[in-house]
Amino acid sequence: MAIIFKGFSSPIVGKTQVLYDVDLVKQDLLNHFNTRKGERVMDVDYGFIGWDLLFELDRPGNAQLLEADCRNIVSQDPRLYLISVTVSSVEYGYRIDLVLNYVQLETVEELSLVFDNRSQQRMAFVNAA
């Protein structure tokens, strides 16, 4: 299969990596979810509201807010089509399960994102099936 998407990732200064296809799309999606809504300069609509809701998980309607924001984030990327999204509570946070179709790559993948308020780390993909 020919390379469809090519991009770069610089997680550590001086360690730029070239990413292709699914890995690039996943990294772009991670960047969006790892950014707090309003945190990006000159683009206050970029980011995920989940960071502001980490300590308010028991409030009614928060799961629906998280699900709606996930749908919005995925819909902004033309390389992705969201098949399903599920938000569930876990100890000290919540988990978001996304089933994504990588449109031009004709690949379907399930991604699980865990947000935990105990750690200072940002979320990461738990598994990719």
C-alpha cells in the first residue's frame, strides 16, 4: 500500500520522528485530546473539555458533554469517521472508547482513552485493537 499521510512528531526536543498513515492520524488525535479547550493560542475552540470535567465526573450530563465533544473533535478531521463513542467512569477518572474508521486507509480501529485525575500526565491510548 502506498503512503497516504506523512507528517512529523517532536515529542522530545531533537527527536523528530516521521509518522505515516494511521500513526500520524492517531498522533494528531492525541494532540487534540491532550490540549485543554482554550489552551491553544489564537484558537480557543481547539482542545478537549474533558480536562475541565475531571473533578466533576458525578454531575448529571457530564458524560453527554464528553461524548458530544468527542464527536465534534473527530468530525473536524476529514481522515476519520466516528462509528461509535462510549464514555464510562473508572476509578479516579473516566474512559472513552472510540471506534474509528480511517477513511482513505480503509481501516477500522478501536481506541480507548483514559483520563485520570491522580496523575499529572495527560491521557494516552490504552489499547488499539
